[in-house]
Amino acid sequence: MHRVELVGLLVASLLIGSHSHRFSKGQSSIAYTIVKTFDEISNQNDKLKTIIKSFFGDQSTSTKAPEPAEGECLCTPFYLCNNGEVNRDGSKLFEPRYVIKICKSVNPCKTVGDICCQSLTRSPPLREKDDRISDNYSCGYGSEIPGDYYISDPTTAKFGEYPWTALVLNLKNQYQCVGSLIHPEVVLTTAHCINDSENYIARVGQWNTTGNIEPLAHQNMSVKSIVKHPKFVFDNLIHNAALLFLENPFKLDRNVNTACLADSSTVPYTQLRKSKCAATGWGSDVPKGIYRRAMKKIEFSLISNPLCQNEFRKTRLGKWFQLHQTFLCAFGKNGRDLCYGDGGGPLVCEISRQPLRYLQVGITSWGLGCANNLPSVFTKVTSIKHWIDQEMSARNLDTSYYTPM
């Protein structure tokens, strides 16, 4: 049966109230989804249109929220109504991916950023060096560095695989958030995890935060100044980005390199949705969980903003939620996800026809819970790239460090 005929049959069945109509196994699953949706919401017509568009793979860029007819009551959950206005941008409802204070939790360590000090289980054989990996320091290239430190966990990065991933620490060497090195003197991170009144240290080249099995040493550098995006809003996390300018430059090495930054002219996001993408950090795997010892690597698939918006409209954000254009969404593969403590980390995608070279397209920003079949949300790098260029030029800093050639 053609999809047009199937949808027509299902809609006709619903409109006459025949919820008991029998279809084939696959068809009945679709019918059940539509029937359940009609039972759960009041605005049946708008939801039906959304289902039909989704059924046909519609990728419309429209982000207009459904509106009630004139004179109708606008029914919303109480927490979405503020002085007669509906919360459409998720203000104060997002969960930023920052380090949280651990109280009673699955983590036996009670101090923020503390982990269980245990040896890492190594995988038996070491990999052969991949000749496609460049040994130069052009942005976006990782390294294949021999050593007895590879592990079998697919969610753990290899040493030197993502050498732009940085740790942001306070002066007590406590973990604050993640960042990415975009210039020997500049780290890009999220604004929500940075306090203007505090002092920070940036660390690059580290993989295992608890051991000394790394063949190349990490580097520390004090942060001289902090610049947050001028349009950053904490309540809804739009333009969630900050630049950390360092006292002195890092020395680029095989375990320390800069990320390439995406801009509107680099590559279309529709093409990147077919690329291999991954996000890195040292955060927990579950809320209130143990922070990672070795750098985590979560593989992601990018999705369109309209699809992402529809996913979040099924949550507490409500059917009026409008995803801001500065956000980028992705689903973790195999049900895996980022979580608390991963904020500020880079989301990178492999550049087409440049094997093992990556482009940073996002900065880990927020989600609703962790690993619960919802997208993770990132600050879209292309939406802040012009601001980054301006801040770099104002300080006479070379932008070629993050520009793929």
C-alpha cells in the first residue's frame, strides 16, 4: 500500500472514531501512534499535520508555533505561563551541562569533580599507526601516538585523537568545564560555566586526569581575560559562548592542536548530517554520576532544527517551544549521550574528502536529562563565528589557526 493511501486510510479511520480498525503489523504501529497522540493533546488538527509531515519526511524550516483560534482559551501548563505570556524559548527550563554539586548520588565521591582512583583496563593489542593521520599542526587533525594506554571502551577517546579538547580548571585545580583550543592563546567554551569574577587555568594535552601513563605531558596556562558573547542570555542559553584569552601561548604538539571552526561558507549542515561526528569531555554518564577519568567520546548524528524542535515540544518545554536559531541538535548513537560536566566541550564532524580531519560545528550547551532519547543541544559555531573573528582581530591574533585550508 502506498504511503499516501495508508495515511488517508488512517486519517479517515480516526475522523470517524474507529480506533479499533485492524491493519497489518507495521500499519497498526503507525495507527496506534496517531491514536495515542490524539488522546494526549487537545489541538488535534495541528498535531495531525505534524504527524503527516513527519511521515512524509518533511524538513520544513518553519518554526512557527501553533496558535489558538480567536477567542479560544490558550491552555498551557502553569509553569509555561508568565504574566499572560507563554514561555516559547525554554527560559529557565533547560539543563546546562555544567558541573553540579554532588550530594546524595550514585557517585561515592562527594566533592565536585572527584572520581574513583582506579587503574584503567587496557585493550590487548595496540593499533598500528594510521598513515592518513597528519603529523603537522594544521587545525582539525588528531594524532596516532603509540603507547600502552588504549582501552576497549568505544566511548573513550584515544590519546591524541582530539588534541584540541581542553580542561577548564579553577585555581584549586578543580574541574569546571570543557573547552576547545582554537589558537595557542585562546580557548572556546560556553558562557554558562564561566564566572567573570573567578580565575581559571586552561589545560590541554591531557587524556587521563588521574594517571601518568601518557607519553606526552599536558600543559597548563593561566587565563588572562574572559569575553562572553554580548548577546548571551543565561535563562535560555542563546549565544552560549565565551573566549578565554591566555597569559602565554601553548606549544603545539602531537597531543596539542587547534580545532577548525565551521562558518557559513565551510560546508552545508545538510552535508554534515552525513558525516561522522563526536563530542568530547570528562563529564558523568548519568545525572549525579561519576566523572570520567579518561576523555570520553560520544558519537552523534546531527538532526535538523525543525525535527529537534518537534522532539522537545513533546517534553515539559511544551508545544509552543521555539528552538532558537543559534542552537544545533544531535542524537547520540546507540542511546549514548553527554551529561553534567561536559558543558563547553567541542562537537566536531569529519570534513568530507579530508579523512580524519575534523570541523568544530558545536559547543556542548544543554539538554533535558541525559541519555533519555532526546537530542543534545549545542551552540552552533556558525552563529558565533563572526563574533569570534572580531574578538581575535581586535587583539591581532591570527585566525588561520582555526581556519581549514
